[in-house]
Amino acid sequence: MPDFNQRLYSWIHECQYLVILSSSTDEPDFAKVRFKELYWLVA
């Protein structure tokens, strides 16, 4: 898969964004759900 590295790179960036989002908002559950979606997308 030639695009795997690009997907992983994008995934890491979105995870960093979600960590910031979940630590600065009252909706950490949203970040958790999104994280699970991304995990299954990559896995």
C-alpha cells in the first residue's frame, strides 16, 4: 500500500488535534469516538 504512510501521517496529526480538543473541551467522548473511527480506518 503506497498510501499507508500518508494515511498514518494524517492519522497521527488528527490524533494530536483530538488530544488538544479533548483536553480543552467539555466533550471528550466525541474525541474518543472519533479516535475509534480512525483506529478502525487504519487497522
